[in-house]
Amino acid sequence: MSLIPSAFADGAATAATGGTNSLLLPMVVIFVLFWFLLIRPQQRKMKLHNQMISALEKGNKVLTTGGIVGKIVKIDEQFMDLEIADNVVITIERSAIAGKFDANNQVAAVASK
């Protein structure tokens, strides 16, 4: 003799499979929201930053992520030399550039786009 009627057991099995399908939709919606609100804008920001870094050339005035302003004296594949004062040259990594100054001496901030 069974304590659980077979009708309840069949209903529980169908409810469990329906519940799995209903949980998939919210997960997909959350992933799509994350994609459009977090991942996609970050990828766009990185793409603009990489374009700006690759377009840098000798003589450009730049701002580093540490807040140092300087003029590019020499550019290598990975590093560049910045003149931050008369006869004071520092070597930094290319990825440490936060922005490039335009003709009006304003930083064309990549982070704000």
C-alpha cells in the first residue's frame, strides 16, 4: 500500500520538468541584460582606447593613468618615453596612457565615450 497516490506523483514529475524550462528564460534575459549593459560598452571602450594608443606618435601630449602629463619623445612596441619636464624623461608602458590632448589642450577622454 502506497502512502502517496499515483496522481500526486505524476503531477510532481510534470511540474518539475516545466519548472526547469521556466528557469531558463530568466537566465537568458539576465545574460542579455549583462551583455548590453556591461560587456558590450566595456568592449567598445577598450576598442576606442586601443585605437587611440595605436594612433599616438612622437610629439603628442598625453595623460597617463597615474595623472602624469607629458610629451612623447620616443615610441617602441611596448614602451614609450615621455618628457614630463625640461630634460626629465620617463619610460612608461603604452597601455598606461589614459588620454591624448587635443589642439585646445583638453584631454580627449576615452573613458567618457
